[in-house]
Amino acid sequence: MTDTEQQPQNTETSPTMAKSMLRSIIGLGIFAIVTAGLIALTQLSTADRIEEQVRLARSKALFEISPLNEHNNDLLNDAFTLQAQTLGLTSAEQAFIAKQDGLPVALILPVIAPDGYTGSIRLIVGIDVSGSIQGVRVTEHRETPGLGDKIDLKKSDWILGFEDKSLSRPGTEGWQVKKDGGEFDQLTGATITPRAIVRAVFRALRYFQENQAALLAQQPGTHFQAGMHSDG
């Protein structure tokens, strides 16, 4: 068979191959789009679940600090946003006012201890109007399992040691772990983690003392920043 005889066959095959390649490209494009969409949906779903778990943990911790028999307002709705470097906050976060018959009885502050052993430790610190701690709870951390994670009430009762403490009880020098000459126990095999929390709680008490009147006067949905507050 000569080259001249082969030419018509090649002319007929080329469009078929082109169509096949085009179908493959379109198919791969659709596959890539669908795959990317599924990955995005999975990531979004996972992020939503994580955020929901954090929210539920915080809500549970709020009511552990200020039980329903100690206030009669809707604690979750009497919230305002707060931004304070003193508390370790890098962005605005919610604070909550517990009230009894319309009068503030306690404030629950968001606090971050930035110097944990493996990273930042998120806390909420409840302080009553007398300046005494109602309770402290860890809402998020990445501390070492079996050591630093004993800051979690599910692991040990160490966190309960802050209850009824204030700036004057045990006094400035006492607001350290025992290894540093203070009154708070360190955890067996872990000193950095409790040291970070003790410091963070102490800073929260001082912040409350310096801004108490303005903090307790905040209305739901307002924003507070030390030295200024507004209805925005």
C-alpha cells in the first residue's frame, strides 16, 4: 500500500482522536471540579463541627462556673464582646454577665494563656462582684496527655484550686506555683502549664479590678476595650 492510499485513512482518524481527547479533557476537568468541591465541603463541615464542639464546651463551662441557681438571667444572651491584650486576646471575644433580678453578680471573662507548654491555653474565668473567683475552666488546649492535660477538670481537680481566690487571697506573691514560691500546686511532671494558667488568672483579676464598673455596665451586644466602651 502506497502513502497516497494511506492518506485518506489518516484524515478520517484525526477528527475522531481529537474528539476523544476533548472528551477526556472535559471529563478530567469535571472530575477535578467535583473533587475540589467535595474536599471544600468536607473541610467546611469539619470546621463547623470543631466550632460547634468548642461552643458546646464553653457553654457547659459557663454553667459550671455560674450555675442556674446563682443567676436568673439568660447568661448566653447577656454577652458582649471584649478585646484586651492583658487577657491574651488577639481579637474580640465574648464575655458574659451573670445577673440576679437585673443586678450583676458575676462576670465571666475569656482569657488566653499564651505561654503553655505546647501552645496557647483558652480559659474562662468567673469573678463575682466582690472580686473573688467563682471558677476557672479550660475550654481549649493542646497540652501533653498524662501531664499538662490535668488542667482539664475531666482529668483532675487541679483547676478547682482557684475558687474563692482573689488578689488579696493569697496576695501578689502567692500568685505563683509552689516551685516559684507561690501557693498553687504544680502538676506532677509539668510546671510550665500550671504556671501559665496561674499567671493568666492573676492578670484577669487585675483587669477586672481596674475595669469593674465599666465591664459590669456593658449591655448585650456592645463592645468593650480597656479605656473605652461603646454601643457598637
